[in-house]
Amino acid sequence: MKHFRISIIVSIGLMLAAGWWGYSQGGVSGLLQAVWISAVLGVLEVSLSFDNAVVNASVLRHWDDFWQKLFLTVGIVVAVFGMRLLFPLLIVSFATGLGLVDVWSMAIATPDKYSEYLTGVHAEVAAFGGAFLLLVFLNFLFDESKKLHWLGWMERKVNQHGTESLAVLLSLLAVFACVALVGEAKKYSVLAAGVIGVAVYVAVGWLSELLEEDEEADAANDAGKPAGKSGNGALVSTVARGSFGGFMYLEVLDASFSFDGVIGAFAITSDVVIIMLGLAIGAMFVRSMTVFLVHKGTLEEFVYLEHGAHYAIGILALIMFASVRYHIPEWFTGLSGVIFIAISIWSSVRHRRHAIQ
């Protein structure tokens, strides 16, 4: 329960804020409606992002306490206010040419118009998120250090022949297929968004490797120094180790997940304040769930859980590509992830029983 204590406290504060906002807009009935909708949005965000929490945990378990705490403090601020509020505002600002203050005024005064603009750039955001998430899935699938293969010989064969270069190639081909689904007016912008999604993934990976190399070089240099002579280089190395690249990776991954939640939230309410507060509640619990999975060693206990989460992300990537033309219900998106997670847990339990016998 201690892992969720902060999330519960913050969620109560967010619910009170939602109630205050609802009361200021429509009295007691507005208060009750605002509290209810924010709770529903919180549950929606958790259901859509549980696979995100598992993947986060697979990265976070290798970090030290400093980076885990940073993920829960700075990371949650970025996730709540950056990805759930500022990111959509920036997108609408870019699409309309308006300043952020004007876009915020539009979101408060004419939320339907704001929603229309936000939905209008869904294809571009879906192409970006789909490309990034597909690379996340493919690089996990092709990871040669992976010892366990959930789908047996078939996954083992794919793993043997897959490389990072092939993952990039397949993702670019998926982007080109996505471009074919949209009209002429959208083709260039969707292509650019998809290519940027691939570029961001490659750039984050390069940055992470670069920082890890610097850390190893610093460690080698420090090993030959007398005690107490490490200087500021060791401190810089500790702060800017490879986990910084991982931190950026998780934030971009969260951005890819969060926009679908923002778009889906407008099907429930057009009040941008309630949307932000409700999704923030969900984001808090996803973060706490991530740390809970790490501290409890859940990924070690349920060995296929990480596999299930990555396959869910692969399906989500394909759904995002398809959504540039076809409407995919939010319940289907959330349910597909839950099914993969459930099957992976069942497979993990079977694997553990066979190991004991």
C-alpha cells in the first residue's frame, strides 16, 4: 500500500480540485458530475496504460534509487502537466498559429472548437506514436539478449534474424503504409510525423548509449585514481549516466500513450480542466504501479509479463496506424492490451509450475 500512498493523497487533492471547478461552473450538480467524470477518466487512463507501466518497470528496475525517485517526481510533473496539458496545447498552437495563452482561452471558452482542432491533427500524432511504439515492440522482439521466448520456436526464429536496422526498416514501411490511408492533403504531414517518430526513437537510443560509454570511461579512469581524488567528473557521471537516456525514452513512450487518452477523454467530456485532472489521477497510479512492479519483483515472478506488455504495445502501434483512417473504439484499444497482459500472466504461472515440477 505504501507504493500508492502518494498517488492516493494526490488523487484526493485532484478530485477536490475537480469538485471545486465543477461547483464554480454548475453548483452542486456540477461538483458531483466533475468528481464522477474525473474518476472515470482516471480509470480509463490506467486501463489504457497498464502495459505502459509494465514496460516502464522493465526499464526502471535497472536504475538506482536516484533515477527511480526522479522518475516519480520530475517524471510525474512532465507526465501530468507536460503530456496531458501542455503537449495538446502545443499541438493546437502549432496547427492554428495561435499563442499558447490564446489556445488555453479557446480550450476554456470554446472547448468544442479546441477539441475539433485537436482531433484534426490526430493522424499526425498517431503516425508519430505508432512509429515510436512499433520500434519499442520490434526491438524487444529482436533483442538477442532475451533468453525466454513466449511464443516458442516462432519467436526464437524471429529473434535470430531480427536486427535494429530491420526494426527501423519495418517501422518506416509501416509509416508508408499509414500514409496510403490518408487523403492527399494529409500525406506529407503524416509522413513527416512518422519519420520524426522513428528519428526520435533512434536519437534517444543513441543518447543513452553515448552516456553509458561516458560512464564506463569515467569508471575506468576513476579506478586508477587514489581514494578521494575522483573530483566532479564522478558526480557528473553519476547524474548523467545511461539512465538519463532511459528517462527520456520513458517520457517519449508516455507521450505516445497519453495523446490517445486525451483524444478519448473528449468523448466523455469537453471540459479541458476536468480532462487534465482526471488523466492526471490515472498518470499518478500508472507511475506508482510501475514502482510497485519493480520493488515487488513482479517481472521476475511473472516472467512473461514483460512479453505480454510489449505485444500489447505492438498491437497498439498497429491500432494507432489504422486510426488515421478508421475509428477504433477506446474500449477495444484498452481491452486488447488487457487480454495480452492476462494471457502473459497465465503463461507465467504455467511456466513457474513446470519449473517447480
